[in-house]
Amino acid sequence: MGFFLEVVLGGLMAGLLYALVALGFVLIFKASGVFNFAQGAMVLFAALAMARLSEWIPPALGIENKMLGNIVAFVLAALVMVAVAWVIERLVLRPLVAQEGIVLLMATLGVTYFLDGFGQTIWGSDIYKIDLGISKEPLLVLQDTFQGGLLLNRDDIAAAIMAMALVAVLALFFQKTSTGRALRAVADDHQAAQSIGIPLDRIWVIVWSVAGFVALVAGMIWGSKLGVQFSLAILALKALPVVILGGFTSVPGAIVGGLIIGVGEKVSEVYLGPVIGGGIENWFAYVLALVFLLIRPQGLFGEKIIDRV
């Protein structure tokens, strides 16, 4: 029982990280109605910015405290992602605002390859580390409840806390702020939102900035666990099945979908892997997403679209 709980908890924490990336997809889709294939590249670009700035800034400013240096680097990296969001909106999205969704989709593909190449040009192409100061020694808990206790990774616990805090902040942002309500209005109908005075260009800058901030948090966490390398962009695409499962327009759906996929792939890898062969963790999420596309294409929390003829 203790081992099973370790597997499930590991899956839940991995699922939260998938959900973080999926949140970026949902935010962009809610605001523009287009799927942002550049989110994985944004995660990589943000992680590279965080890794390199955490190397450069403390010596340049004479900061000896590692935690303080990380905070300064994080703030600067967040500003970099806001600048990237502003440039994308101004140079790519604004000229295409009246175009079909497929045009915007192709534009995000172009942004993906641009960020991949531009990131290598500015930050370098080596493998970098992000040291958050979290001990790598596992934490032993519930020794009195289970024989041998449960082993939990401290960085997974920290990642889960940051992910839950970010989700709570985003939920309050969408429900309680005027900007969040304006964003939902834009998501429902661009032209109607513009007709009542909601500035579409400003909303898009805000939502891309929020998506960039989410990408920074996800990239920082993944980078501290796996190192900042260009496979992060591929790993971030694991959020695609999460969005399909939870629904393209649902923030809670991104969370629930991430948790389901995280737990499902861990449990299947551990318990089914020895029977049918390894590698289940690599394809489980995509098979589950395919099943949902066949039986419930709008996802668990997505709205079913009904076209009247």
C-alpha cells in the first residue's frame, strides 16, 4: 500500500507540472480562439532566461545570497517574458486579428521556431542548471502509518506548492478582476467585446504576458528537476493531451486533466510495464487523448459547441 501511494503521489506531482504548461495553452485559446503551439517554446525560452540570468546577475550585482539572486533573476526573466509577449502581440497577432483561426495557428508555429532559434542565439545551446536551493535528499513521511514510510522528493513538493498557488491566483484573476472578466468576454466573441469598448490588443498583451509568466514558472520547475535543455520544448508538448482531456477553455479542466494523466502514466508504467513492456509512460497520455477525441471531443470540462443551421 505504501509503494502504491508513492506512485500515485509521484503521478499527482508530475500531473501538476503538466497542468502548469497546459494552463498556458488554455489562456491563449480563451483569449484568441487559437491553439498556441508556441507554448512549449515559451517554456524553454523562459527556462533558459531564468538559468542564464541566475548565473549572470548575482556576480554582476555582487549578490552572495543564492535565494536573493534567484528572486532577482526570476523578476528579470518575468520582465523578459512580458517583453516577448508584447513583441508577439504587436508584430504577429495584431496584423492578423481579423484572419481565420488557421492563419493564427500557423503564426504560432512560426513563433515556435523563432523562439527556439532566438533562444539559442541569446542564451546559448548548452545544458544549464537552475538551482532553487532545494535539497535533493528525499523526505521520509508517515513512518508510523506505513512500513518503511513514504519517500517524497522535496523538489516535487515545492513544485506542487508553487503550482497550486499559481492556479489559485489565476482562478481569482479570472473570476474577480475586471481584466479577467474582459478576457472571458473576448474569448466568447471578439467583435462583441470590441463593440462595448474592450481593447482587444491590450487584452491579448495581458493574456500572452500571463501565459509567459506561467511558462516561466513551469520552465523554472522543470529546469530545476531535469536541467534546462532543448528537450524541454518536447516535454512541454505532453500538455497537449492534458488540454484535450480537460477541455480547451477550462482552467479547472487543465488541472484535472494534468492530474489524471500524471497518475495514469505513472501507475500504468509501474504496474503494466513489466507485463506488456516498458515505455508506456511515453504514449499513455496520447492514447488517452485519442480516446477522448472519439467519445467526448470537448473534454471533461469543455463546452459543447452546437452550430445552428
